[in-house]
Amino acid sequence: MIACRNLTKRFGDFTAVDGVTFEVAKGAICAVLGPNGAGKSTTVKLLTALLTPTAGEAKVAGLDVRNDRLALKRAIGVLPEDLGLFDSLTVAEHLDLAGPIYGLSRSETRARSGQLLTALGLENASDTFADECSYGMRKKTALALALLHNPQVLFLDEPFEGIDPVTSKTIRDILTSVAAKGVTVMLTSHILTLVEQIATQIVLIRQGRVVWNSTRAELPGSLEELYLDLVEPPRTPELPWLGS
């Protein structure tokens, strides 16, 4: 469902994504992991046609990220790291406006919106303006927008960061449910313990390059151990004055 080969993105002399190659099957939950600046978010932006590759090729749901940009945007759902909400719109207004963009009728938009808001625990916040919502409420609103049109592929940038345990569990349950129905999920995250619970495929990126790609079952040990070994070893600071 997602396939990229030698995908590369340069910004001047800096190479943010360097020959990335991997595939994600239909219904898989693929976690792309790496430190800040490793190229995770840039890879997501290339696969969602927000950026144009410098070299290489990629297809999502059978659509070329260079040549089928409009069709691609209709086939995917995206939870961006900045959430992409409008402060002056309510939770419900975001969904009301998004439905027709994807060709949904007003009645279908309202029906799906109600179901999503209930599933995400937002039914009592539908008339709340985005700038009055907590971060967790904003994140769930953005996720509802990504799910509204029943996408074939979901791209989620840092879906578990900055939210409470209940919201985290809700999002994990929804992702597991939609993946079981054939929706392909690709996410980035720094929270390895949560990733290890739901991901079926692990891709590790360091300095714009893939250094590991396997199913979760093929991990040689814990995800944390592999990450620290291949991507970013822990620091051992010397602070002899601290606690003395």
C-alpha cells in the first residue's frame, strides 16, 4: 500500500532523506522511528505530497506521489504534527467544512462526524472553539478530520506526544481497529513502549537513512534496545554536584 524506492529530499546542500527504501502492506501499522532531525517528518511529507522528492519514487495506494497528487490527497488521511486546526472554528465546524471537500454529502458528513466525536470522547465538545480546547482535544479533532472520509492510508506524525493516558489508549484502539479493517497506518513517535504495543512493522531512520526495517516479530530483542544500539545511544552525563 506504501512503496518507496531510493526516496531522497535535499534542501540545498543538506540531505534530509537519503535513498529511503521500504514497503508497507495493506492493513499494517508501520512505525517510523528516529531522533529529531532524522528525516521522519520529511519522509511523511514526501509520501503525502506536501514535498516533492529530489530523487527516487514512491507510491501510496497505487498513486504516484509526483503525478497523482490530487487523487492521493483524497485517498489518505493525515494527522500533521502541528494539527492544522483553525482557532476560530469549533470542533464540529472543522468536520462540517471538511466533509464536502472529500465529496461527502451534508447528511453523511453529520452522521460520520457524530460517530467520530462519540468514539473519540468529543461529543460534549462539538461546539467548543479550537483555541479553547486542550491539546488532547485538539489532537483528537485532527484525528477525526483524518478519518472522516474513510481513507485507505493514514499518516500520523507524533500521534501520542503531549496527550493524557486515556486519549492515548483511545487513539491506539482506533488505529488497531481500522488496521484490522484493511487501512494502512504509518506513524512516527518517540514513545517506544506504545509503538511496541501496536506496530506490526518497525522502520528505524538515522541521518535520513533506513538502518532497520522488519516486522515487530522479527525484532532481536526489545525495541528500546535496538533503537539505542542502531539509532541513538544514551548519554551518560557527569554531574557530580547533583544530589550532593
